[in-house]
Amino acid sequence: MGSQVFKPNANSIAHMAIIGIAVGPLTIGLALAALSRSPANTKVNIAKNQPVPFSHQHHNWELGIDCRYCHTSVEKSSFAGIPSTETCMSCHSQIWTNSPLLEPVRQSYETNTPIKWNKVNKLPDFVYFNHSIHINRGLQCNICHGSMQDEHITMKGNSFQMAWCLQCHRAPERYLAWNKDLKKEYPGLTPRELVFKYYWKLQKEGKGNLSQSETQIANNTYNGEESPKDVEDGKAIIKELGIKPQQLADCTVCHR
Amino acid sequence: MADSRINDLLITGDQNYATIDHSVGRLVLDSKAHSIAWFKWLIVGVMGSGLLMVSIAWLIFQGTGTWGNNIPAAWGFDIVNFVWWIGIGHAGTLISAILLLLRQQWRNSINRFSEAMTIFAVMCAGLYPLLHTGRPWNDYWLFPYPNILGMWPQFRSPLLWDVFAVSTYFSVSLVFWFVGLVPDFATLRDKATNRYAKLIFALLAMGWRGSAKHWHRYEQMYYILAGISAPLVLSVHSIVSFDFAISIVPGWNVTVFPPYFVAGAVFAGFAMVIIWGIPLRKYYKLEHLITNRHMDWMAKILLATGLIVFYGYFLEVFYSWYSGNSYEFKLLMKTRFDGMYAKFYWALIFCNGLCPQIFWWNKARTSTFWLIFVSIMVSIGMWLERFVIIPMSLTNNYLPSSDKPYYPSFWDLAMFAGTLGFFTMLMILFIRFLPTINIFEVKDLLFKMKGKKEFVEGQEPVEVA
């Protein structure tokens, strides 16, 4: 047997192998990158099954119930609050009392056991997030949670990945001036109050008659202010509210 | 008889191409070339690797608390062993790249197994910092890539430079090693009688036919790789030394660290080459290829680098006084010269400072006993050097209230023993399955030694004189 162990067609296999070695890891890397950013991983816009098919669209948009009616601690606490069964029953003891969809609510009320809602917006344990500070600085709910007023079944509006958080924490000036029109209309109100006033305006004017930022917030397409003027306004707000942007992206702000 | 006369040559005895093919190739192609001792050492290596795996599994299960590391000594055995192993890896690249570029033909018969040693030592070294992170499954975070954290690693940190230095070093060494093996794979392919061995070597030889074009490409590739690796010999351990020198810890913040670390690495690396080279040539009858001249020159390198390292120790003492920094001076007087760890410092001075001085004597440089003895001492000494630098400095820092002694735990020792076993296993397998000595380069050397007289295989052996 000579040195010819392989037939000449082995050359093509070798060429393919070289290309494979060059392209393979790159493809796998890009695929992993795409997968980790896709809804398959982030669960953005993927509806989650709940024991009761609660609709934000119906309660919040059609009936016009304020966010804070159910999420009572959102302005004061780190946790926005999931309503207790009693909150549901404050209306549903009077209306839709026989609806089969609400059977778990009545069950819960009678047996005095809370409903086990499935959490939609999860953060890892090593991340400290506080709702109250974000509301008090005037960040509109939809900026993070998406168009809640349009959702029949609750879903995540954004990825909540660290890079996403840092978009704002590294450039807060771009996210604070969305309410400048609203501020002119209601000059006495604080940023916190404007967060919720926004829904009143949305109800009153409809999506067609809002400012550009406001429309984007309604549609979950808001990515911060782009124009230098708005960014300057944002910087003024930073000064006014005493925000220290230079430490906003420190590790210890969220990881204590 | 012949020995004394041709002791001074790089290849001794009656040699032609066929005898070289045989003496090296037989280790791979003929399982009878290996005695039961080979198998015993394999068992030792496999058991050590098992211990390594158990200690890694336990570490991952329990967390880094199983190690003796504490605060202030957050770097303990793990980093000591990392630096020790990475240092040992340095002889391979020095021999393969720098000596190649300097046209030092004496590298030819020792480069292959020292390159293998480099790769295996870097593998052992790499384990430690990767496990030291505590969450090894997130180790890919060490590399800068556009991630969903929106974060880059800290480019100003020498620890990140270390990631680049070590990973570059490993990959370049691996490619260099493989490229150098290709012509030998082809030789083994042609000599192999076992079908599977032939197939595997044919795959690895990647169609090598030994044509002039192949050799031309090979030389281009090999010299380019040597050019890339040569600066790595100096840069890798310089960067490892920056892990310490850039900080403000007493005993670390010394400008002499980079050259002193590089010299120490070459020192440790050559000691390890001798430790493996002497039994290798003895048990596999390779004394005609790894000759006393090789040993003599390696001993001279040990002596030279040992003196540089010793000079480094003197400078450390000098600077701790000259800096006027009372913490530096306290470290020297209370921790190095005196105190609970002082015996390690004095043992270091003995192993690295005094032992290699025996090589001023010609006879010691070719004596098996002294070569092995000094090499083992140097290996121990280089480990002690890192111990003296790392935990000893950390236990006595600027804040006396946080001074705390450091003791390794059982798992520290188990993991160190484990990497020693893993390294042994890889070397033992390497000796069995890959050509331990660069066949074609030795043939090339033989050709040059015979006064470029043309001769072919099968011709009567010519006495090399």
C-alpha cells in the first residue's frame, strides 16, 4: 500500500471541511446571538396563560380604570403590586357574577386562597428594581411594559435584558422629555402625575392627536428622544429632578 | 566508547534516515516499544485526572469556598498554580520559535515534546482562572463580544489582557505544533502497517506528499508562525506579571516583574524539559538524538535564567528598602525574612538561587543526577516563588486589622495534584501516539552534519564524526 490512502475526491471533502471550520463557529455564534435576542428567549409579545383571562385592554382602555386601582403600590414601593381577589371582587361581586370565566376568582374569594397568577415580567434575583423611583422620575408605564392598554392577554413589552435597561441608564436625558406637551397642558403636575395623566389624554384625544413621542409610547415604538432639542430638555429635567446620570450605570445601582 | 568521542554532537552513533525513522517512529507504530512502566505511568496520570475531575465537580457543586482562599488572600493556590503552569509552558515556544528564528539546530530533537509540554501546561494553567471565576459556565463573559448585557470587559484591567495573552498563546502554540507535525504524520502514514493508524495519520497529514511546493508552503507557514510566536514568549508572562505589577499590593508593585517573570518562565520551562527529556531518552533509547550536548546547553540556559531570577530576588529586597514604603519593608522583614511563611522564602532562595549554581561545573551539566535534581529543585522553587509573591503579600496588606493567614484546603492540594496527573497523562499519551521527536528536522540536521553529502535510504550507515 502506497501513500495514497484517500481517493482524489477526498480533496473536495477537505475543502468543504476548511470552509466549514471557518464558517461553522461564526454561524453558531450568530445563531446563538440571534436566539438570545429573539422572543424565544425574551418572551416579548408572547402571551402567557393565566388562570383567569384578564384583559388590560378591556379594563384599562374600554372601562378607563386607572393602573393604580389594581397596582396600588407602584408609586410608593419597589413592587407595583398584584391585585388581591378582593380588588377584583369590588366590581365582580356586582357585575358578571355568573360568568364562568370568573369562576376561579369566586373560588379564590370563597376559599380565601389567592389566585396564582403567572408572572410575566421576571427579573433575576440579583437585580434590584424599584418601580417607585421610575414612576417618580416620570417614566411612563408603557415605555417599559409596552402598550398595556391594547393587550387582551398580558405579555412582556420589552426584553428586560441588561443592555435594554442600560439604554436609558446610560442616556436618561433621552427618556425624560416625552411629557413636555402634557406638562404644558397640566402645568401644576409632577412627572409622577403626568405618567397617569397620559392615559387620560390618550382616552380623550385618541392615538391620532398625540405628539410624536406620545404616539410612539402608545404603540410601544418609543426608543427615546432623538432631536437635540428634546435631549436638551431631558438634560434640564435631569438637573431639575436631581438625577445623577454619571452614577446611574454603576454596577451597584442595580446589583447591590 | 563511542559516547565519549561524539559526546559533543547533536546526533550521535551510526545514523541514516532509516534509523531515525525507526528510533522515533517505533514509539508510535510499535506498541512493544513501550514497557509496562509506560502503562503504570498512564494509570498514575489517569488517576490524577480523575482526582482533577472530582475536585472540579466538587468545586462547581460547592463553590469556591472549598478552597483556602480568604479575604485578604483572595488569590491563593489557584493563581499560584496558574502562574506556575503557564511559566512551564514557556520553554516550548522559546525552543520552537526563538531558537528556530535564530537557526539554532539543537532545537530539532527537543522542540516537539517541549511544544507538547507547552500546550498541556497551558491547558492545566487555563483551568485555574476559569474555575477561579466561581461561575465557570459564564466564562465566555471574559471575551469582548456584543452581548445582551450591554457590557464590555474592563479593557484597562491586566486580567483581561491575560485572557487575550493566554488564549492567543494557546491557539498559536497549538497551530504551530500541528503544522510542525504534518510532515511527520506523513512519514508515519507511509510507515504504518496498521490500517487504522494509517488512516488516522493520513487524515492528519492532510495530503502531504513531500513535494517541493509542499515544503515551500510549509516553510513559509512555519516561519510566519514562528514570527508570531516569538514575541508571545516575552509578552505572555509579562502580561501575567502585570496582574501583580499594576496593582498597589506591597511586594507586587515592582517594575522588574515583567523581565523577571519571563526569565522565571523560561527557567521553569527548561527544568521541565529536562525532567521529561532525561527519562524519555533513557527509556526509549534516544540518547543518540537527545544528546549530552542538548543537556549541557539546557543546563546553561537554566543557569543563565536562574541568575536573572536571582537578580530579581535581590532587586525585590533592594526596592522594598529603597522605595521608602514602610509596608513594602514590613512585608520583607516580617513576612519574607521572618514569620510563619519565612521557610518558604528561604526554600525559594535555596531552590532557585543556589541549586542552579552547580551548573558552573562542566561535569554537573551532563550528569543525569544533577540535571534531574536541579530541575526538580527549580520546579519546586518556581512554585515557591509564586507562593511567596501571591498569598504571602496578600496576607499582610495595608490594613493590619484585615491581616489573615492563608492555608490551602484539601481541595486546593487535590486540584494541584490533579493537574499534575492530567499533565502526566497527556504527556504519556503523547509519547505513545505522536512522534516525540521531530523526525524530518532531525533528518535535515543529519544531512547538514554529514557535510551535505547526498545519500539515500538503505545505503550503508555512515559514521558521523
